[in-house]
Amino acid sequence: MCSLETYKIDLKALKEAETTLEFDVDDDFFKALDGSQLEHGSLHVSVSIRKMSGFFELAFHSEGTVTVSCDRCLDDMQQPIEADNSLVVKMGDTASEDGDTVIVDENEGILDTSWFIYEFVMLAIPIKHVHAPGKCNSAMMQKLQELSGAARSGEEEAEGTDPRWEALLKLKREE
């Protein structure tokens, strides 16, 4: 089981002006997150932290693959992910988030990056994800073809037009 403690950064302990951390995200990471829509993946995440006066600048680079279902045939497919994201972190009285700026309680000084990594990966997944041409499940594609609107419209024309629409079709033909 994955411990999300690995993804917590003690900002107060950072001594250097720039620090780089490396994380490997796998199936255990996604299972450890509550509410995760992804269950499978293998990614390498690099976090570059620049300590500035009064705030921290974090640059995330994520690269790897996640498993999503194909929109066309519903089989699992590997979706490549490559994303660059940034985050500004400030110390403050209470922890809060506002867009790309996160305020961390200065008494604690710890930033949990696990949910940010998850969100950046989710944002990198395209809205439409389908297999390459010819790679979809052939049985599902056959069934989809049988049930598609194009095949049905040909059958309906062969059966004849619904008499309720006959008057409208006459008007359409006259134009």
C-alpha cells in the first residue's frame, strides 16, 4: 500500500534556493487517494521548488501513462501523459487555496502535493480518448455498427415513412 506521506514537503526545512524532488506514481498511489477516478497508471513526476522571498514556486513535470477506457469500444487503453504545471505556495495564518496559489499554515509548513499531482494528471487526460484506428475491440465495433443511426435510417426508409410525417415531407419536397 502506498503511503501518501511521501508526497508531503516540509517547506520550512528547505535550505537551498532550488530543490528538485522525484516521485514515481503507480497503481498504489491512485488507490490510496480517496475519490480517485483513476485506478491504474505509471508516471514519473519531477517537482522543482524555487525558494523565493516570501513564497515558493513549484514546477511539476509529469510523464508516463494512465489506463482509461476507450470512448468507442469501452476496453481499457493506455493514455500517454506529459504535462507541465506550476503552483505558487505562500506561508500564512490558515491553509487555503485560491487558483494557482496555495497558502500553507506557517506553524506547520508542510505541503501535501499528492492531490495536486493527481489533479495535474487528470487535467492532462484528453476529453476524447480512443484507440488508434483498427485497435478497438472488434466485437464491440461490430455491435456498434449494427446499432448505429446510419444503419437504422436505411432500414426505416425501406419500411416506408411514418404517415404522420407525410405532409411535412411533401412541403419539404416542394421547396
